[in-house]
Amino acid sequence: MDKIAAKCIPGFVCVVDVIGSSFEKQPIKRLKISKNVANRRVIWLDATTHAREWLTTATTFKIMKHLQDKYKVDSSVTKLLDKYDWHFIPVVNPDGYLYTWTASRLWRKNRRINSKPSCPGVDLNRNADSEWGSNGASSDPCSETYAGPSVASELETKALQTIVTALGSKIIEMITLHAYGNYWLIPFGHTDNRTKLCYVAPDATETMRVANAAANAIEKVFNTKWKRGTICSTIYPASGGMIDYAKGKQGVPYAAGVEVRGNGFIVPPSQINPSFLEVWAGIVASIEAIENKP
Ligand code: 0X9
Ligand code: ZN
């Protein structure tokens, strides 16, 4: 990130800032690529909320590099840089990520020490302020989907929520990468409080139209199948998710939780470039669909 910022695209401003620190006091870094022009909307891309989902980290780095290298070379890159600011957070969960390199490859949560010290970690995709602690999250610290001791208890959650709140609807689309399984998912993960059924947003038809555009474009890249739909109705109910917070609480109009290609967390490096090509196609198509609202 620092290298990319040091060699910013001519005419653009690249800044790496630290948006917060983790439980183990590691920096959570963001790369912003912007222009000194007022009121530009932001495309947000984050990854590695779940520590073991390494393909998301690498995919994000490829996308950052693609923007840096292909301005005035690739027409989509040129268009998307001329029109939008970009915010990248490649590693939302640095403690968990480090732990997957040093101790346990399949670790998912962060590394907070819990009330039950033998079971560390909070699931950062269950900790956000969006129907926190309800359907699809656990109150057991030993669970892989532990929601945490209280809403937004985690420093990592706070760091992200603070900037999502500050940017609000300036973010045109928030894309968060997870692994795995070929899914382009949209809010919401949570259920309706009253009916206990998957919550259906008032603009579900519009956000689904954009999800379909993204998933259809991705399918064309390698002739693969990509599922699409709300988190709750397509995979399972999940409360306290970060894209639910952005969409439901901060007015971010479009959000996607993308489960990158594959059928496992441990994939060979040869998967990085195909994953990049797919996610990039999805981003380009989704922004195009958003701009061409019928
Ligand atoms: O359980 C989750 O948090 C996500 N699945 S994962 O295997 N990556 O843990 C599903 C929730 C919504 N998905 C995304 N936001 N991508
Ligand atoms: Zn995940």
C-alpha cells in the first residue's frame, strides 16, 4: 500500500492512513486514491475480515495495482478513476490474519481475549451495529460466529464503523470480500425482528438488479456459475454484518458481500489472477448498472 501511494497515478492523490488499531495494537490501514475535486463519490473495497480468507487479501492487492498501472491504458480503469475516489482496506482483521500465518491457517475471528480465555476471538462480521446478537450469531465465545460481548465491542469494528459513518452515502458502493463459493451477495443478512423471516429492503428490486448485473458479468469471465441474492436468503441469516450496517444504518445505497471463487480457504497462488479478473468484472458491471438505473 505504501509503495502504491509513493508512486501515485499522475493527477491523483494517494494517501495511506491508519483508521484504527486492532486488539493487538496493529494498524488497520486504508489506501485512498482520490482527486482534489469536491463531492466525488467513493467506491469502497475491503477484505480479510475473516482471517483465513486469504484469496480476498490478494485479490484486493491486485485490484489496487490494476488501478495504479492501467490508468489511461484500460478504459474501465480510466473511467472509474476519473469519476470516483477509491478506498481500500485490504486487511480488516490484522491480528487474525497474522495468526493464520504464524499459528493456525484456518483461524477466522479476531484475537480478542474473551471472558472464556480458552476461546479467544470475536467474529467481526457479527459484531457490527445492525441487529447485533440476533439470528445467525452466537453468544458463545467458543463459537466461530461469536458476536462479541456487546455491540461494536471490537476495535476493528469501531474503526470501520467510524469511517462508514463519516462517509455515509458518499459511498456509492461498499464491497466487502469474503471467501469462498462464487457469490455476489447483497444486504440484508439479518432477519425481520417481528416475522423472523429474511428482511426485505424497500429497494430490494433495484439492488438485486445491480447484483444480477455483477454476477452475470463475472460468469462471462470464465464461464462459471455465480449465485446472487441477499445474504439471508442465499446463504444463511447473519446479524451484525458490516454491509448491513452500511446499507441499513448509514445510507450507503449499494453494498455487496462477495464470496470469491473456489471451494476452500487454502488455494494455490494460481487462483489469484482469475479471482482478480472476476471481482474486477463484477465491480465494473455493478457501477455501470448503478449509473444506468432505468
Ligand atoms: O458467515 C459469514 O460472515 C459470511 N460467510 S463466510 O464464509 N465468508 O464467513 C457470509 C455473510 C455475508 N457474506 C459477505 N458479507 N460476503
Ligand atoms: Zn468471510
